[in-house]
Amino acid sequence: MTERTNKIFGITHIGLVRKINEDRYLIKELKDKSVLIAVADGLGGEVAGDHAAEILRGKLAGLNQITRNNEQAELDQLARVIDRTIHNEGQENKALEGMGTTLVGVLLRDRIAHWVHVGDSRLYLLRNGRLTQVTEDQTLARFLLEEGEITAEQLPTHYSRHVMDQCEGCGFADPETGRLKFLAGDLLVLSTDGLHREISENTLCSILTTDTNLETKAKRLVKAALNAGGKDNITVVLAQG
């Protein structure tokens, strides 16, 4: 599944192991011509994870405007509403209990990227050939590191890096938000962990800096993740400044 707009391209792939694609992505133009892009990675079992990600996508798709100069506060509030919606539905339906999803969402407006983040999907910025991870994974490893329970040297191999601290649907999501300049020539990358856990940051940067269009870059990223095993669903949205 792919979607293309001017200077934005999204693609999702089920991978080589999973039976259902629990990932979702969104590219939506709002009333004032600003653009909302997002990726989500459903959690909690195939049916439940798929449903949670679809709830999130539906909520974002129904959004028509975000107040100028109040972007981060409204994105934060939106993420909290989605968290409670998913959590409450999981409480009401035992088949969906424990469902959740990650979220990385970006509002592109007036050369500024306003972002909101819950979970371990990621936002990267490629600028002048240098790739920077903008969001920090909300994992147990990050919490343990901040509390001094593990060291930075232990982090790359510690089991806790795969344990999420929170998600949309946990009922207590604490979204992180921010903003960054989105300059001509910049490239924003939104990805689920089926991409960034399968390939190295060097490989990611190498593919993104090739002299090709967004569709080709995105498809090469998916192919690289598949060649590395494709153990999870793979989703990426690219936005060119």
C-alpha cells in the first residue's frame, strides 16, 4: 500500500512473518493547506493491534484544523484523547483488552514541523546529508537509564529497549511534543520499528541520501528491511522540504 502527494510519500508493507499488517499511516491536508502526516504501530495482538491503529488513524483523518500558534498543545491534547478512547474501548471489549498503538504525528505549516510522539515509532530529520533522530523511544530502557538503573554502555543490548513504557491506549499516555524548522532540502522520516530496528542508521542514511525521488527512497528502505528479515510490519512516510 502506498500513497503519494506533492513532496510526501508513504508506504506500508506487512513484512515476511506477520499475518496482519497492524501498521497505519496518514497523509492529510487540512483546511488551511497545512499537512498532517503520521505513522502508527498497533500493539496487543493481531486483531487488537490492528483495531487500535485504525482507531488512531480514524481520529487523525477526522481532523480538519489545528489552531495557529497553539499547534503543540492541540497535538498533545489530541494524543491524550486518542489514548483514552482506545483504552476505554479495550476495557469494554475483552477481546480488545490491552490493545494500543504507537504514534508519531507531524503538522507541516509555514516551514515548521510541529510533532507529537508516543511509543517507539520514530521521527528523523535528514539535513545536509546528516541524519538526526528527533524523537526518543518511550521504552523501559530509557526510564532505567534516566533512573541510573542501567548505564549507557548497557543500553544497546539490554532487554528493556524492546519494552515500551507507554503507548496510545495504556490510559496514562504522556505525549512528547516539539517543533523544528523544516527548510528547503530537508527530509523528514516517520517510521515504525519494523524499519528502524531492522536496518542500521548508516543504511538508513545511505538510502535517503541517494539522488532519487521519494518513492524510490521509500521502496528501497522497505526492501532493505525485508532483506534483513522482515520480521515486523514496515511503514515509512517521507516528506521533502
